[in-house]
Amino acid sequence: MSPSDRNNKTASWRGLRVAGIVAVIVAVAIVTAGLLTRATGNTRIKAWTEAQAAPTVSVITPVGTGNNVSLELPGRIEAYARAPIYARISGYLKNWKVDIGATVKAGQLLAEIETPDLDQQLLQARADLASADANSALARTTARRWQAMLGSDSVSRQEVDEKTGDYTVKQAMVKASQANVDRLVAMKGFTRIVAPFDGIVTARNTDVGALINVGGNSGQELFVISDIHKLRVYVSVPQSYAPSVPTGTQAAIRVPEHADKSYTATLESSAQAVTAASGTTLMQLGVDNSAGELMPGAYASVSLALPHSAGVLSIPASALIFDANGLAVATVGADNRVALKPVTIARDLGKTIEIGSGLSANDRVIDSPPDGISTGAEVRIAGTAKAGVAEKDKNAKS
């Protein structure tokens, strides 16, 4: 082998060795990059897992009750005056003059009843009165004659007294017959059904030709007249709040059919007694209805203004925790760890609870705490979760 061939072969081996070394270096670099990428991914997954292990909660700060504390309660609207109209006599309905929704005045004719039986009774009573008058007149004449004959000793004193007594009896019979006639005439007046006061007809339960019975066990109401220029609102106030709602308290009334409007009512009276079944006191409010927008019998939402309680903090009812240890709220400290604090309730206002003791104005209270939350548990504050994960990623990369 010539020297030149030997040199070429050496150079070729040298090139192969360099290429192999470069390939090994490239392979090692690829493997190292993969391992680093996997380690970084594992770090990120671990950070994300740790972040997700802590529940995310929303926190609120207890606030003072302010001056606009109110008690929301369901109420029932009734007419200020309501009169079911019954018949006082039996008969058949001859006609009716007004229908539901009609406005009536006091004394206005609503309907007429036809009473053939009563008419016959009245005729007989008047005939009995005429007979009694005739008998009384005859007895008077007889008594006078016998008294005149007493002076001539033609008759005895006993006979005169008998004739005088008979005249007195006949007079009493006349008065009785007259009273019976007057009674039937008064009953005849009830054939006209009239409105007792100004109002509207809210019910009509009869029609022409219907058999009318005297109101009571068998007779039904013919009409219902309601005075709705002013309405009564009845509301049952829980016993614990009754002393805080004196007469004259203002209330806001809302009804479903006018959801965008509020009506002002004033507390007029209280039952001054607690219903044992519900533990509430019935109270009556008056509300002006001159516009006719409110209807008797309707449901209403009543918002009663309550006096301000100085120094009392309030939180949503959803922040309360009831467990075997009693009533508590979950608060979050500076280290984002939970601390359960026992509290007492001053007043329950429905959606809002006034806390009597156990909280301070600087506490961060968890709203709607998750089940099983306990003291010392770590939590994330809603709105800061992403920032926390980003911080952990930054630490992992460094």
C-alpha cells in the first residue's frame, strides 16, 4: 500500500470518528432536553394539582345594618268594608240591576224579589185588621151604652165591667193585627235588594227566576259589595319582631301585577296576641287605593321598616353553618386558612342575618362555604386563583 493510500484511509477513519462523536452529542442533547421538558411539565402539573386541591371560595365583609333595615313578609289584601248581601225573605228573583265590577252607591237597587206567598199573607193580615177594627168599634159602643144604663140601675156593675173589659180586649186585638200588618209590610220592603254603602259589586250569585231562600243555613249570598277606595293589608309578624313594629310604622307594598310599583301603607292596628299555631301576631295595615290598582283578595309582599340596631353586623343567610357544634361562620385569615367562629343571631331578616356576637367588621367571611370545611383548611379566594398558579409556575421555572 502506497503512502498516499495509507494517509487517505487514516483521514477517512478520523472523519467517521468525528461524525460519531457529533451524533452522540446530539443524541445526549435531545435526551437531556426531553428530560428537562418532562420535569418542567411534572412541576407544572404538581403546582396545578396543589392549586386545585384547595377549594375556591368567595369572601364577604360583614356590614353594618344602616338605617334601612326592613322585614319582608307575605300579606293578604282585603277590602276595607265587605258586605255579603243575603235575602231576608223567600221568593223568586224578579230581576237584577247590576253585575260584577259595577260601581254602586248606598241605597242603589241591586235586585228585586217576587214574593207571592208574602203578598197573600199581607192581604190576610189586612183583612184580620179590618175585622178587629169592626169588633173593637162594636165593643166600644156596647160598653158606652151599658155605662149609661148603670146610672138608672138597669144593669149591674158586674155586667158593665164585663162589657168594658171586652172592649179593652178588642182594642188589644186591633193593635196585634196592626203590628202583624206592619211586620209584613216591612218584610215586603226587603223584596228590594239595595247596596248598604258605596262600593263595587265583587260577586253576583243569582239570576232571574232563581229560587231565593232566606239567608242563613240554606240561603246563599246574592251579591257581595266591597268598598275598595281604601284597603286593609293583613300580615303575620313573627313574635320576636312584633315589639319592633309599633302602630304607625310605614311599609312598602308590592303586588305581582304591578311589579314595577310600590305602594305606601301604614300599620293601623295589631291583634296584640300570638297565634299558637304559627307563633306570629296578626297586624293590619291601611293602604290608599283611590286609583283602583289594587284588588281585594290579592297576595302582596309587605316590607316593614324596622328600627336601626346600632353596632350590629349583618351577613347573608347563606354564610351560616349549622352543625353538631351549633351555629358558626367560616372566616379566612391572612394565610388563606379557615377559622370557624361561633356566632349568635340578633335578628333573622330572611336573606340577611343580623349577628349579635362572634364577628368583627374586619373578618373575611366565606359566603356559601363548601360542605365539610373545617378550621385550618387552606382555601383559594375567588378572583386570585390564576395569580396563585402563575406564581407557582414562576417559582418552578426559576
